[in-house]
Amino acid sequence: MKEGALYLIPNGLGTYDQSIVTPQVKAIAPNIKVYITEHVKTARRFLKAADKATDIDSIEFYEINEIKDDIQKQMDILMEAKAGKDIGLISDAGMPSIADPGESVIRLAHEFFVQVIPLVGPSSLILALAASGLDAEKFSFHGYLPIKKPEREKRLKNLQSEIQRTGYTQMFIETPYRNHQMIESILKTCSNDLMLSVACNLTLENEWIQTKSIAKWRKTKLNIHKQPAVFLLGN
């Protein structure tokens, strides 16, 4: 009997237009009958975008937040792959486990020798890095910086020191409704000659990417409130 695999299904970055679904995903995703997802509603919408004929009611869905601390449940789901069923892991946007939950399931799959197959799709981090003009060979991603202003600004100073020491581009994200606080802290903390790239609404019609020095950003009126963004600092 052929064993199943764990497929990492890339979701869109804020749209469910079928144009963002690759032929590979269209061919594979609708045939998977077991899904681990951030939110079932989001996964259902995506699968319907991939193939309108998908029988959603025939699919088993498990929300990652409900099983992330239940190793036995994760093992039980992965055993379905050992029994021949393919399993899909899908996040609300972009690639699963990249600044999103799912890495614990993937790690457990490797422990049980379940094949892990990543499918091609959008990743906001890679798109932002590629379009930034900053060093894309040497970079670090830090996820979310501290929420509290003093800790956030201290972390930004540390990132600037790391750029000066190593030359690595430093990437991070923020909850969209806190973007203005993040920009305010960056402009207050970072030196004039440091480069900042801001990439908003990637892959959407209102996509916006701009890279310039902190000195020039201080002369710019920027409104990205509640818009998904990636921030990059570098030389």
C-alpha cells in the first residue's frame, strides 16, 4: 500500500481569485481529504477557489490551535498518512509554518517518516526581500518585534548594530493595526543613512513597495494603517 504525504499548501496573500492558485495546487489540493489549517473557514474558501467542484463536506478539518499542544492528536492525524491518506497543511496566507503555525506538525511528520511535500506559492517574506534592493544573500527574519515601545526601540537599535556588524538585512513584520507605531519607532531610533524597505499588500491590486534611507522616510507621509506589511532594514 502506498503511503500518503503531508502537503504544504500555499494560500494567497489576501485574495481568493483563482488566478493566484498554481496548476500544481489546483491538481493536488482538491483531492486531499484531511486538512490541518489555521481557520477552517479560510481553508474552505481557498479550496473552493482552487476548484469550485470540491466537495467540502467530504473533507476532515483540524484547526492547528486546537491540536498544537496535543501531540497524540497530531500523531493520530499523521497516522492517516501512514494508512494511505494525503494530508494538507494550509495557513491563512502564504506558506504554512513560515511566520505561521505548523512547524510542530511538520517536525513530527519527519519523525514518523511521513513524506513532506512543499508546493509552490506566494511567500510575502521572499517577495519583499526580492523587491527591496537590499542584500538578499545574507538576511535574518525576526517575526514580530516587542509590542511595548521601549522594548521595541531597544530591539531596533540591536538590529541596527547587527547590520553594522554583519551587513545582514534584517526583516520583521507587525500586526497591521500597529504599523504606524512601528514606523514611528523606526524613524525615531534608526540612523539617517540606514535603508528601510516597506512592502505592503503584496500580490494585491494595491501592492506598494518602497526602499529609501531613513532620512528620506522622515520627509515622507506614510499611511499603511491596517495594511499587511513586511519591514526590512539594511545597508
